[in-house]
Amino acid sequence: MNSNLRDRIVRLLDVLPDERGYQLLDYIEFLESKYAERTAQSPNALQRFAEGVEDTLRAGRVSASTISETMGLMNKAMGVLSGVAAAGKSVASDVVDAASRNVARVTAERPAAASPPASPAPAAEPPSAPATTPTTDTIGGTPT
């Protein structure tokens, strides 16, 4: 849809009450299911949750003004959660950057000519048992 048409539709939607907005939403979803040339951008998990709550309230015949207020509160909560998620990602990337810098520093401090540690010397072979020479029996003169 071109941007001029989208702007015109949004401008006309702004003057309608919420009840008519929900009727239009139903009609637009019907049109999308029949005539969409491509699939709509899938919402993130928070948006799917909010839309599920909204659809449940609508199915329960809750007034449009109550739904509007509820969704306004949910949008504010989603904004806060999005900020928390962004902060968490920032902290995680800072931790990864710090760890990478430490690894690079430790690698740079290691002497370049140092060879890997030598393997331990093989253990000395145990002494072999003394060779026995046959002795002769003094009585019979036979070897034992």
C-alpha cells in the first residue's frame, strides 16, 4: 500500500469511535485473509499477547471504551518492558565486550617467544631384576 493511501486511511480512522474502529479491524482482517498479496509482518511476543487480550475482551462483549483503556495501559507496560529488554541487551553486550578486551589483554601480555610448556620427562625405567645364574647343588652337583 502506498504511503499516501495509508495516511488518508489513518486520517479518516482517527475521527471514528472505537466501536467502529473494531468493526473496521474485523473487515481489514477479512480482506487480508482473502486478498493479501503477502503475509503481514508478524508481531513480537508482547504484541501477540496484547492482541490476544484485546480479542478476548472483544469476544466477551466488553465495551469499546474499556478495551481502549485496557489497551492503553498494556501499551504503556509494553513500553516499559521493551526498555527493560533493551537495557538487558546493553548490559549483556557490555559484559561480552569487557570479556573480549580481557582476553585480548591477557593474550598480548604473554611473551611471544615463549614456547608451550615442555612435557614432563619420561620416568626412568625401573631397575631390572638381577640376573640369576644357575647354581649347582652341592650335594648332587645338579643345577637348580
